Amino acid sequence: MGSFPTVYTMSDAVVLVVGGGGREHALVLGLLESPSVGSIHVAPGNAGTAMNATNHAVSASDIHGLVDLAKMIRADLVIVGPEGPLVEGLSDRLREEGVPCFGPHAEGARLEGSKEYAKQMMFDLGIPTASVIRIESHDAIDSALDTFSSPWVVKRDVLAGGKGVTVTSDRVLAHATVSDAIDIDGFVLLEEFMAGEEASMLVLMDESGYVCLPASQDHKRVGEGDTGPNTGGMGAYAPAPVVTEAVKARAIEEIVEPMHIHLSSQEIPYRGCLYVGLMIDTEGSPRVVEFNVRFGDPETQVTIPLIATDLNHLLGACANGSLSEVDVKFHDSASMTVVLASEGYPKSAETGRILGGSDGCIEEGEIRGFIHHAGTRQEGGKIVSSGGRVCSATGIAPNLNEAASIAYRLIDGLELEGSHHRRDIGYRAL
């Protein structure tokens, strides 16, 4: 351990990935292709990461245990997947111990930990976003609902794994959702509905500069045609055609640049991924739906394979504050991932069922396909489901049509009793 050189060019690096979902498996697979990586460790990981790295039975919420693990394995870099440990100060603790961490400090993580905090920052910096009302009293619910027209967007000010937002045209449901949130949290945010098409920009950022990764589009709704309740994400694809060069230029000028100037000027600068959730209207004007402080899931599964630069060098440079010195290159390819979900998801999830076909892999020249594990574990020599989103099938190809064909060929080879997946991922682009 110790401080990095000016440019992070470490070889035989020991890397620890924190988390146990599909995002973390995608990071592991990306690191496997990094010539500079010597060994990869994951805490706690899943059945997929166990095939490619060393899993450790340390929870992603065990800050003390994770710091001890990083020191024990003499980690050269820690990459934090989920937001919870960042909000709880894992990055701060690691840096106190001299362990470089890809992921912002606790103050920076408030951008995701508190929607109200993020909203106020956007207003202060003049970043385009939706209007919002804070509701603290049951007596104020009806007047607040009257302020915005249907549909209503209700956001709890908590970490909710992508499920803390309700969008509904049913006033009775909107009223009940607001009321319940007030009872649970003491207040809730009611936002103006923004019409348009959503996209995600993952921006690597430190005090020296920033890098925008290829834009992607996630499918949050459980049902085809974007119907049904919100989930953690049922699939994604990249690059997203809706983010044209003109839209990207506006997003950088109006959103990314002001955020970078602000975050890099803090006493402790932001180092990690700033996830920018965009709503793009018919005029091509981008507005911010939300900020997250880590890689998205399942956006990571389609974005990491498009990075041609050594992933360890890239993320390590960001963790060290020297991102601007890395020449970042991308593959001229398209990618798609389709999530296989457990029976009952997103309301509940039947777990402990045997998963078959999860070792599927396709290598045909420029065409690649593989399975990203998420909610899986090894049990008695078998791989069984352990969460709502069990795994995803990912295809990479010269164009999106071929990538979709590969992803669906792989997902059709998966076997899991009662499982379901969408057949229309990428339909807006296809």
C-alpha cells in the first residue's frame, strides 16, 4: 500500500471490488482483461465472481470489516460498487489508511444519499431539473398535488435501491404514497413530471478532470413497453442513440461542467463515478432526473465492455486524482444486457431455486456474449438464486441488432423455475 505515482501505472495490482451484484461481476470481468491486474478480490461477491476472483464473506455494509480486508490483502485499489458503503464513509476510512478508493467520500455521496440535498445543489448551480415541493404535513398533500398536473412523481429522501420513486397518474395512489412516506420518513418530495426519453451518463470524475463513458439507456419498468412497477432495472443497452452529439454537448455544458467545477473545488475532491440520470425532451434539451454516486446497475454491464483502456489504470488514476493524464479509448461496438428476474420480482422474490445455463458464453470474432451474475450463490455444487435480479445475459457486437440477438440467445439458454424477463430491451433504438 501507499501513495500512487503521479500517473497510475501499477502492474500486478491487487484490486478489491465491494459488492455482490451484476455491476460488481461486470467490474470483475473488466478487470480480468486488464494486463496490470495481478489478483482480484470481491466482498461479498456472488457465484459468478467466485468463478473469476476470490470472494470474501464480508458484507458491503461492514465498513470496519472492509477496511480490515483491504489492509489484509494489501489492496492497491478498492472499487466500491453500491452506494450504501459510500454514504457510510467507506472511502473516507480507506483513504485514512492510505488505500486508494474509487468512490467518493461521504460528503460527495450525499448526492445520492439525500435527494433533497442533490436537488438543492442543482438549484444553486443552475442545473436544469424538475421543480419540487417538500411535503411535511398530511394537511399539505392535496394542495401540493394540485400544484403539479398528473402524473405525479413521489420521491422518498432515502437510499431505496432504485425503488424509492413512485410515478403515477392515480391521484388516490399518489396521495397514499405521499402519506405513507411522511409517516415513515417525516417528509417526502413531490416533483414535477418531466416528459421525454431517459438516458444515463456515467462520468468518471476527479479534481484533475472527467471522462464521459458511452451513454446508455436502462429499462426500469418490469413489463414490456415500459409498463408495471419500477424495478432496479430489467435491462440496458449502449450507446443510446437518444444522446446525440448535440445532446451530449449540452449535457456536458449545462450539467457535467458545473458539477465538476463545484465538486473539484471542495476541500476533499470528488473521486469516482457521477451517474447522471437524464430526461431528454423532444427538443433535445436534457434535464437531470437524479444523481447517483456510483456505477449504475445494469448500465455497468453494457458500459464496461465498451472501454478499451486498461480498466485498472483508468479507475486507479481516478482514485489517485490523475484521471486527466489517462488517454481513454472505447471500442466501436454496441452492447445489450437482459435481466433474468426471480418469480414475484419486484414485489417479492422466490429464492433458493437452481439456475441452469449460467456458464453460457459466445466468442465469434467481434461478437461476444456472457452471463453477468447478480443474485446468485453456490450451494451444494449448484448455483441457486439468492435475489430478485438473478443474472443478466449480455451481448457485444458491431451493432445493436446483433448485440440483442446474442443477449437473447444466451438468456433463452438460462433455466430458472418461475423466472421472467423482458423481450423488448432496446426497443426505442431498434
